[in-house]
Amino acid sequence: MPSSRKNSSRSALGDLERAVMDVLWSRSADETVTVRDVHEEVSAQREVAYTTVMTVMDRLARKELVVQERDGRAYRYRASASRGEMTASLMRTTLDDIGSGDRTGALVAFVGDASAEELQALRDALARIPDDRSSGSSGSSGA
């Protein structure tokens, strides 16, 4: 997970950023790809220049959403967090932004829209949280 999670995932991804991240998330966590690999997949769905994909990937690296590793004269990339981890980070940021007064209401409203399968997954996850965890903690660890 990016070290400056609050800053790096402050806003939602744009369409092209999301398309690039989708390519990275479709790989295993440790698999790296080149700009060319990503361009080939993204350009199969939409017309986009190689240099545009390269710029987007560089920006995602600066935002710490992707890891950029030197490989000779080129770079290889991988997502710095899974789709689920990034989504959770965005949700935490949003909850932090609305303040403590509305946080509980927002969580309750969000869960109110969950499917039976999602509710069961949530129950299972809640059951794994240690009982000694303080009830007022917004905890960023273990999630």
C-alpha cells in the first residue's frame, strides 16, 4: 500500500487511469508490465497514443498507485495495491473527509445497499477483528 495513502488516492481515477489500473490489476501482484504491454491492451478497447499511456503510467507512479522499476533503458510497472486495498483507501479518505459526526451514518447507509453475499462477507470480516480493539478506532491497520 502506498505510504502516503491519503495524498495518493485523494480522488477517484480518471477513465484512462482506471483502464491502465485494470490492466495492472488483471496480473498477479508481483508481475510487472511495460508501457507497451499496457498500451496494447488499452488500445484494443479505445484509441490512445503510446505516449499518452506512458504519461498516465508515470503520473500513477508519482501518485504512488503503481511501482515503477528500472529494467535496462525501460521501466516495468505493477500496481502498488490491490483493487480492494485501493478501494478501501478511497473509502477511508472519504469517511475521514466527512468528519466523525457523519461517519457512522455513512457506514450504515453504505451497508444498507449491500447484497446478502456482501453482508455475509462483512459479517465474516467483522468476526475476525480482535475483541480488544478499541471501539472508537478508525484503524488503518489490518484492513
